[in-house]
Amino acid sequence: MEVEIISKETVKPCSSTPEHQRTYKLSLLDQLAPPVYIPIVLFYSTTGENSSQKLSDHLKTSFSGVLTHFYPLAGRMKDGFSIDCNDEGAPYVEANVAGDMSIVLQEPEIHQLQKLLPCNPYDISSDISSQVILAAQVNHFDCGGMAISICIWHAIADASAAASFITSWAAMACGASDFQGVNVDCTSLFPPQDMRSFSLRNFVKEELSSNILVKRFLFDSLKLAALKEKVGSGPCLDCPTRVEAVAALIWGAVMAASTEEEEDESTREINVATISVGLRKRLIPPLPQLSIGNIYQVALANCSKNENMLDYNGLAGKLHESIGKMDNNFVRKIHAGGGYFHFLKKKAEELGRRPNLTRVFGFSSWCRFPFYEADFGWGKPTWVGTAMKLYKVAIFIDSKDGQGIEAWVSLPKEDMAKFEQNPDICAYASFKPST
């Protein structure tokens, strides 16, 4: 698949940001976000538009318009505490893609998807004030299909906020103009902290990522229904959610892949699953769904050495219990007086002293986020994917019908070889075409 860049420019908001909104404050949860871009690619089988130039102008105009409402995305990082909403704009790239889009969709592969992105998701500027916050790329396939991609800096947006931006851009392209409640200041809920002693710049280590494989595992609606029944057969949890069932299966398979060769149980590490839990609907009062920023909390589920042989029901129960703790009272209590930041620093110090005693695997669910509702005027996406390559993480995205789950799993190469041969992974997941 050859991608030829035909134009690249910086698009500014169509209206200037008022002076009283020129500084957007970051919350603690924004500061703790990984220093990477969130990449999202939306594929459309046909646009029904004969003039690519007319289509391009329309998309660019609506992109400029939506930036007025999401004005921090057109600014630049000011320091570790805020964004200068200076209307500097966002890179906007157009490209022609040689080849048929259906070939890409039949078995999506992360390296192909990365070619369709407007920037490298792991680019970190040495000068924080030059860090671009948002970039977009429109890819025109020879077959008439299109892929629209964005990269949004994680410090200003989580996946929910990214979905809000994309659907708002699509709505504006269709003529909408009312976007109330787009920006919310969360610094009162999650006050920022001095992060100089807690750097996250090494979150994506090149020596680790070079040994990482990312593969997509599709759990369709029928297989997922059977998996939920299997996982729910036990005393710990009788009705797991889709996410809990798939996460339990993957967590168990990851542990099996990484402990298979260990004969001495006394040397086995404690296994920890981290789960990103959205807080917009859990806080009282709830925050607007369109609010930008990182409004999620990481829950922890522990599986100690003597529990390493827990079945899927037991693992799902631990995940369910950890997620359930994230209610309004718990979140507000743990953040009071900077308590959450001190908790994280303590945990990081413990892991630093005993790095070989704990294995961590992360889950981030983008399910129920309205990516598949992004209609720019020619229909909803044929398929939506990502191109993130993190260390030991699984990202969940809805399948197109909203009933299944596509899991993008990142593992070291040696672990992936065992993981994808796990009998239960083979039984419930597949690599069949996305369309």
C-alpha cells in the first residue's frame, strides 16, 4: 500500500478564541496521561462525491469550524499545567492511496494503518511549546473509498473525548452548529501537581516497543455470547459484561503465556490488571459527554501468587469488583488533598525497588464510544480501527454491529506466539474480515 502526500497545511479555527478562554488548565489526570497521541482511523467505502476537490474543501471547512468549539486542540502546550489556546491551528494532510481499501480491511495490520496517520503517534517534541495537539489526514483510495484519521495528544483528550471531536466534526460537515458543553475545567476535581519527580516521558521505550507485536482479535456477537456464558459460570460473577468477559479471557491467556515456563511457583510474580474506567457518568453530578480532557481513573485488579490458577470466572470477578469501586464517593475521596498522586508515587517506588515481582497488563475499553456514528454526509464508517503500540496493553473497540468486540493486543513477541495459540483464544476469537 503506497501513500502519497498531496497536500499539507495548518488549519486554524474559523473564529478567534476569546481572550478569557486563552488558557486551558490541565488536571492531574491530564498530567498523568501517557505522552503519546491517540490514533483513530475511520474507513468509508464510498463518498458518492465525484469531485474530490469539492469534498476536500468541505471537510477542511468543517474541520476549521469544529476547531472553534474545541479550541484547546488548536493551541500548543504552555507548560506542564496548561495549554495556550493561541489558535495556531492543527496540521491537516491529504493523501492518495494506491490500492483497494478492501484489502486493508480484510486483515487490518498496524503498520499499514500507521501509514494513514498524519503523524507518528509517539513523536515527543523536545520543546513542549511546539507539541502539536491535534492532526488530521484524509486518505483517498484508488477504489473511491476514504480513510479519515486523527492523532490527538493524550494530555488533552482520552478516547471518549476523541470520539466526541470526531462525531462533532462529522456533525458540522452535515450542517450542525450547536455544540454546548464541549470544554470542562476539571482542575477543581483533580488539581494539578508538580510532576517533575514523576516523569512519564519514558512510557513508550524504544527498546521495549521494538520487541512488541500488536494483533487484532475479533470476538463476534455469537462467540462473545458463548464466552459470557462460560465466564459467568461460577461463584464470583454470574453476569459479566462484554468487556469483563473478554478481559478475563485475555488476562488469563496473558498470564498463561508469560508463566508457562516457570516451574517454581515461589518465583511467580503477582499479576496486576489495570483497567481504565470512564468517570463522566460516574461522578455526581455527571459531566457532559462532550467534555474534553482525561476523565478516567485506572482501577487495579490483583492476582497474587497463590491465585495464579484462577479460572475466568474468578478473574472476571476481580475485574468487576475493581471497576465497581470507581463511584463518586471513592473518586472524590482518593483525590482529596492530592491523595491519588501520592498513592501513584508510592506504587511506582515500590515497583522500582522490586521490578521483577509484579507483572502488569493494561486494558482500555473504547466500547460504546460513538465512532461508528461519524457520518460526514455519505454514511457511517465501514470500519473503525486504531494504530496504538503500547507495552502489554489491550484496547477494546466495538465491532460495527455494536455487539462484538475487537481487541488490539500488544505483547512481547515471545509471549504473543504463545498467546495466539491459547486454545480458548482460538475458540472465541478470529481474524476474519472486518466487513
